[in-house]
Amino acid sequence: MLHFELNKDFTINLVKTTENYLIKSHDNRLKIKRVIETINHGNLPLIPEATPENLKKISWLDNKFVSDKQGLEIVVQLFVIESNNKIVIIDTCIGNHKDLTYKPWANRQYKFLDKIHAAGVDRSKVDYVVCTHIHLDHIGWNTTKVNNIWETTFPNASYIFSEKEFQHAKKFENKLHGNIIEESINPVIKRGQATFINPPYSIDNNITIIPTPGHTPGHMSVVVNYDHLSIIITGDTIHHPCQIACPEWNSYYEFDKDLSIKTRRRILEKNAGQNSIVIGSHFPGSSFGKIIKDGDKYSFDISYNEYEQKN
Ligand SMILES: [Zn+2]
């Protein structure tokens, strides 16, 4: 375990294993861990400009971020924040038995619930589930099919969605992705577990949901404050670390391309420096690091990250 001094008042323990805590404060008041559902090694169509030639020009982008085939390493995962005696899940990945238009992810049968359990998460004790946006890879495990009925996977949680996002997704994303509203949102509403918000919205003193529109109209990111440290889980505002070097590179899936770039730049500007940790929801490896600003250029520093150093 590595003690990293963020400033003289504060240290944080960064834990090496990918399947355990990503981040744990020295006093155990804050833990952020993740559960990986799937890793894509370079063959997911994602960012048109991220060609092997262009990626080679980004000096700090090494094989931790780009696979042997020179494609982008992409992880689908959920995050579990334990803070102030609350358990908050951020995004719920792809899910099982889902009717999705993207066939490699449709009708999956993967023992992800066992993985959640193995990560030490009691599903019945989860207080909140936050969906950064309503795309197929962020809402899937909202629900689980039991005896042919969609049950909520986290039976006592309040599920938080952006109201604007929901209105958009009903009209637009649902047809694009498959049956995501019927399978992954409506059962949550039916059980009285859905909360629709207009961010910014604070869950408690430490956790705030902020609007980061562009990728989708109601896209949200999650900021966790701990002493002087700010940790942001960026959802799909930044899909891959290459977009830290090139914030103007959009994915194929941006709803509003100009706004996506603007939001990405805003996130980078605001979180550059010592007191912020950025967690990219789809970033490979440990998924977290520090944004370094040099002139008008940004890079991603994972040098204090023991997992990355040893792997
Ligand atoms: Zn995504």
C-alpha cells in the first residue's frame, strides 16, 4: 500500500488490487472500489481520431491504455462509494438478458452479481444508485430478471436519474439501444425507487452530482469531496485517457458534439492539479489518476498509482 501525500494535511492510501479498493482514506471514512463487468481490448468502435498513428503521437499514452493491437483499452465497471455510512453505486454496466441492439452485449449471462458480492457489497444495503446517463452500459444492472420478471437489483436503494436525461432517453435512446427503458428504468419507477433530479444535487455533505451535458443532454458526473481532496467520476464525458491529451476528440456516440468538447475541457480545467483525482468510468487499468496541465496541454499522471507501477 502506498501513502501518497496530496498536501501536508492529507494522505490517502491507494490500494493496488484492481478488484478491491481503488481509493481508501487513511481513516477508512471514504472507500471507493469498483467491480469490473467486462474489458474490451481494442476492438470497440469508439473514437474515430484515435488511430494507431495519432495515438503514437501522445507520448505518455503507453501500453497501459492502448492494447497490443493499438486499439483503445476500455473497461465497463461500476463504482461503489462508501462514505458517511452510506453505500452509493455509480452506474450499473450492461446487465444480463437485455434486449440490446449492440449484439455483443445483448442477452449476456454473466455472474456479475457474484462479483458484486465478492467485492463485499450487500445489495440490500445499497442506499443510492446513480446513473450518470441512460445508455446501455450504465443502467443494465439496475434490474435483474427473476422468474421472467425484472426486479430491482438493489431492492432498498433510491435510484437517481436526471429528469432531462429520462425525457430524452424515452424519445431517442430507447430505440437506438434496444429496450432499455422498459427493461432497466420502468421497473425501478414501478417499485417506487426512482428519483428524478435536476443537478447539481447533493446526496450528502461529501457527494454531489453535477451536470456534464454533451455526451447526452442530461449527462451527470459525481464529485466526492474529502477534506481538501476532490474526486470526480466522469461517466462518459471522457471515455479514454487519449481525450485528456486531445479533448477535441469525440466518441461516435456524442449527442451534442460541441457541448461534449466544451464540457470535457471544463472538467480538465477544473480538475487539473494536486487536489483532484479523476476516475474515468471506462478508463483501463486502475481507472484513476491526476490531471497535469502544462501550458494549454493536459496529461494524465498515474505515477503514484501502485497498481499501475507493479503491472
Ligand atoms: Zn459508456
